[in-house]
Amino acid sequence: MSTHGRNGISRLSLGSVTDSLIRHTTIPVLVVKPSSSYLNPQVTGAFNRIVVPLDGSTLAEQILPRVLELARLEESEVILLNVLVPHTYSQKEIVDSSLPWWDKDISLAQVYLSYVATRLRHRGVTVTTDIVISENVASAIGDFASREKADLIAIATHGRGGVARMLRGSVADAIMHSGKMSMLVFKPDKAAPKAVSPSAEPIRADLIPA
């Protein structure tokens, strides 16, 4: 479905069918921006490059089987992205991946993404990986996808609503309403654990079908 991408007062007063659907269904929702349409016969190679943000959580990984199916159908390149968020004073003061205090975090992220990428490649999908450092995860994902000229961002979400959504926000929601890119959004029917260290919980094999 397509979306107006309303936000702020307009969104509060008018609501959004897309937002409501994502929060209340466990079926993946393909959200297409008005500038293009996957159903338009004149559009070819609609999803050549798909960005998949992963943070090491089971929740984020649950988008992978859906991405795998779409990538096979479209013969797409999948780009796995991990956004590292500064968590110490030094990291927040100077966000520079070349500095020593980032070595461990970057190394763990590389190992994690490499492991996921290998499993996807074994299923016949072209996969690359990348790491970005930013305090704003949603903006980092949107900016990265634009730089890479991606056609789609695929992401799993908690699908929070009401007060919880206002207080804790939603990365998927922020990307959808600030960006111009189509999205594949999936809200699993079961809650997933919080993000963990990439080395602490590898991707579950049952989430990527043969």
C-alpha cells in the first residue's frame, strides 16, 4: 500500500491507515511512497538494492525470511546494516570509527554481520555489509539508504502504539515519516528480546528458510 507519510499535528488529527495496519497485523506490509509504484508495469527492477538494519536482536532478525523471499524474486542485492550508537562519554564526544575505543564494538558488529551474510549467501542471495556510527539510528539508516541508492528498507518493528509509542518512539516509524524510500515493515506476533551484543546471540537458523 502507499502512504501520505503524515507526521506531527496532521498525523495526530488525521491518523494514518498505514500506521494502524502495521501495529495491528503480523503480515508484512510493503509501504510504497507516492513517487513510484511496484505495481506500475513501467517500473522495472523496483527493488534492486534492499537495506536491512540489524542490531543483534531476535526482533530485527525476523525480517530476514521475508527479505530472502523478496530478494530471490527480484534478484536483489541485500545490504545488511548495523548502526553503532555511542554509549560512553568518549564515544559521544568524538564519533570517529578510527579511534581505539570503537575497535571492539566494530569488530563484534563485523563478526555478527558476516555470520548473517554467510547464511543468506548460502540461500543464493547477493549480500554486502556495512557499519555506521550515529546517535540517531533512524536518521543513520535513512541517510545510508539514500547514499547507497537503495530501493527499499526492510525492517521489523515492535509496532507500539499510544503512549508507549510517544515515549519510546519507533525507528521504523521515524524512517517512514522522514524518508522518501519504500519500506517493508514487519511486526512479529511474538515479542522479541532486546538487542544484545552481536557475539552474544547469533542469528537463529530457523529464521532463514532453506
